[in-house]
Amino acid sequence: YMKGPVIERVNPDEYTGQPDERMVVFVTDNFKVKEVIVEILQSGGMLGEKGNTFPNYNGLDWEYTTQFVNMQISGSIVTVSVYDRPINIATK
């Protein structure tokens, strides 16, 4: 339980800047993932959106659905933060 979670895969390449797009984060942990948060920073560093993901049925994939239009997709950065029990953190 002393090891932090590992972000194995994120699929931001499929992100086109439109609402209702699904992003999947594949996370592994030797204990239990508690929370996965996705942030989308627009070019220039302004926060476009931020939100919690929801675990998929397999327990390894976490899904986020985009909420807003991102008119500045070029240069945007997707950041994922994962928190587990006992509060280890991984960011990618």
C-alpha cells in the first residue's frame, strides 16, 4: 500500500475540443484508486475545464466526459491526477 498509483494510458489524442467527448484513463494501483481528476488547460495556461472521472465496470479504466467547447485546442494540455488509498498521488 506504500506505492503510488500508476497512470498507464490516457487517450487525449481523440480530444477535438467539443463537449460530450469521452476520455479514458487506464490506472493501476497495488491497493485502491480513490479518485481520478482530469484538467484541460487551454493554450496560454488558462483552465478550460476540470472534473472527476467515473470508474468503468472493469475497475481499471476511468472515464471523463468533456463539458465545454475548447476553441483553443492547439497547445492545450490534458493533465490527469490520481489519488489512492492511503493518499498517494500520481500526475501525468
